[in-house]
Amino acid sequence: MNTLTISVQKIKNEQGVVRVLLFDQASGWPDDPSKAIHQATLKIEKNQAVYTFDNLPMGSYAIAVIHDSKNIGKLRTNMLGIPLDGYGFSNNAIGTFAPPSFEKAAINIQQGVNSHTIVLR
């Protein structure tokens, strides 16, 4: 089977954890953890975090990442909904006043070893 190693870069500090959701479809993307096919909680070391998903079928996937600095299980936002912690998506995709679409963030997993870097915003 195939692996995907993600490297999360530019984490502001080493407080809390990095939370990762891996989706194989647009349904639930990127906010509904129950629709993600994999979830991971990563330890931060030297302002980065690395994780490997194993046994992935070839296909299209999108990844949502947050720096949960207070370890509360969700992205903190201000009264206007603007994120207070770092966040990012596969392809380093960005949306306009909303998360990017699944299609914008989708990456293709090929046979064998795959890697991807996500830079937090």
C-alpha cells in the first residue's frame, strides 16, 4: 500500500498540538472530523510537525491542519471568525473569506511513498 508523509511548517510556537484531518471526498470538508477518513494529533518539535498516513489507496485526498495552541480540540477564532491560531490546507490552498474547496486542496496519492508540505498561515 501507499504512504503519505506530511510536514507541517511555520508553526508559531511549540504550545499545544497540531491537528490533521485527511479527507477523500468533499462531503464534510474541511470542518467535520466525522467525515475525515483519518485524524491525527501531532507533537510540535522545532516549530514543525511530521506525520505519515499508511495504507492509503491511490486517489485524491485533501488535508486540513490547525495549530491547536491551547489544546482545546478546535480552531480558535475572534468575534469576527478570524482564526487566532495557524491553519493550512494541502496544496497550501487558500479560499476567499472561507476555506478552499476540496478540489483546490486535493492532492493525488501515487503508488509507493508520497510526501507533502503544508505551510501554516
